[in-house]
Amino acid sequence: MKKIRCLFLALLLLLQMGTAMGEGVIPDLWGLPTVTPQPAAFFFRGGIQWNMSREQVRGLEPIELTERNNASWSVLIPLKPVEVSRYTADLVYMFYEDQLKMIQYDFGTNGSEADFLYLTGALDTVYGEHDEPAASEIVRWMDQIYPTYYKEETILNRRRWTAGDGTEVYLFYYAVNAYTILYTAPAANGAQGNYITTGL
């Protein structure tokens, strides 16, 4: 009788584990449920997402935006600084052929090293451990909007994070006490080349 009861309990436990795994919750060795992380789409302030048009972004961004154009690229800039973590920064939405491809927070010369380190910790918390990209990678992105303005030798203390959907986030100094957070879309080829990849 004891053996039958033990067998029944073991089968019940296996069934519960199977159900939990089907729901994305796997019990750990101590019987506590742990959620299996799933890659999530990148959402910016107010629900803004990659590839939205300028009009869609205007509809979600509560601050009035001014527009500037540069060949296939255009930018929308709020008329006043916005809140970022516990700071304020200038916000720039960057569109390639009317699709949102990059977003920038520019802290200008208002920041300190302590603020930069605080933002590094905050971004580590959101996106995991950072690595160090090449300065040329950042210059390549920024040249599309501000040609020749950013120089490799002044791009310092570079950090990069990759979100679950492939969004890349950069934090870097571009001048003394001036730094930026740059977000790039997973397929932000833009002016770097629109390739046909069928069959590759």
C-alpha cells in the first residue's frame, strides 16, 4: 500500500512539473518557482517602438517636437529637456525614411563622472552586464545624423548593452563631461546598406 501511495505521489509531482514547464515556470531544487526569461520587444517612453513613423511618435510623445531633415534621415527633438532616471537630457528621435531607427539622450556638459557611473549601474540593472564597443562603431552610427561631428579619439568610456530583441544601447563620453545614451534598432541598416537577404 505504501509503494502505491509513493508511486501515486511521484506521478502527481511529475504532472505538476510538466504543467509548470508548459506555463514557462520551472521549479528550482528547493521547490520555488522561477520564471524562464523571454526576449521582449523594446519599448521606449510612452510605448514608442522601432519603425514607427514621425506621426506615430508625435502621437505618443507628450512634449511638443520640432523636426529637422537631412537627406533620408529626419529627427524629432522635444522643445525642452526630458527626465531620464534622476537627470534631465535632450532627447532626439532619429528616422530613416520615416521609420524610427535610433534614439539619443544627450546630457551635454551638465553631467559628472558620478552621474555617468550611476547611469552605467542603472543600465546594467535593465539590460545586464555591459561590454566595450569600438569607438568606430559609435562614430559610424552618429555620422548618419551628424557627419564628421563625432571623433573616435574623443569617444571615451564606451559601454554597450544588447536588449532581448537585439536593440543595442550605448553610453559614452564624446567630450569633456559631455555624454550620450544612444539606442539603435535591431535592423537599423539605414544608410549603411539595404541588402536583399533572400536565401542567405
